[in-house]
Amino acid sequence: MMLKQKESKHKIRDTKNYLLVGTKHQGEYIEKSKIVYIEACECYSWIYLSNGLKVLSCKSIGYYEQLFSENNYSRTHRSYLINLSHLKSYEPRYRLVHLKGEIVLPVSHRKNRTISKMVSNQESSTPFKMAV
């Protein structure tokens, strides 16, 4: 039975759709598309998943920002990195992003213009829309 678990972990390690959180011997594999957002907590990060669970990581949010720089993730605040595929709407007046599952996160003053441009440029090709 232990061999089957080890074999399945080796299969997961080979794909680029999963993220290993924790140590390499007792870590947890998380599918990258299931990550809704990541919240900074000093030198640690809380990873919030679409199924409602949250996982604590010993890596900083800057590490995940660099890791997901080519993917569909955006840093909206000093404390938040969001998965844009889970974004429902954006309110530029109040600087708030609405994510799936009734999650509302702030957007920093400096990131407001960047997020507005990103949303307006990609509005037709992305599944989210600007809030009125």
C-alpha cells in the first residue's frame, strides 16, 4: 500500500499543474487551478482553495508571485495574489475585486490603474466583467 502512494506522488511530481506545499517528504500536492487566492501572513502564506480549504505555506507571497508570473495570477495588493480565472467582477471606484464564492478583496491604490487596464484590455476574452 505504501508503494502505491509513493508511485502516485511521483506521477504528480512530473506534471506542471500541481504545486507542492510543505516538505518534500510530507508535502501536499495542490492543483494550481484550484487556488483562488494567496494571502500573505508575515513570512508565510495562506493558500485558499476553491473547495473552501486553506493551506499554510512557509513560502512568502513574493515566491508565489514569481512562480505564477507566467500563469493567470495577479498581485492586487501587498497581501493578496489572486487567480484571475476565479475573478467575477472588479469595482474600480471602491478598489474591490469580487471572486467566486462571495470573496471580496481589496486592491491597493497603486495597483488600481494596472488592474483597470488589464480588465478593460481583456474584457472580451476573459470570463469576468467590470462591475457597474
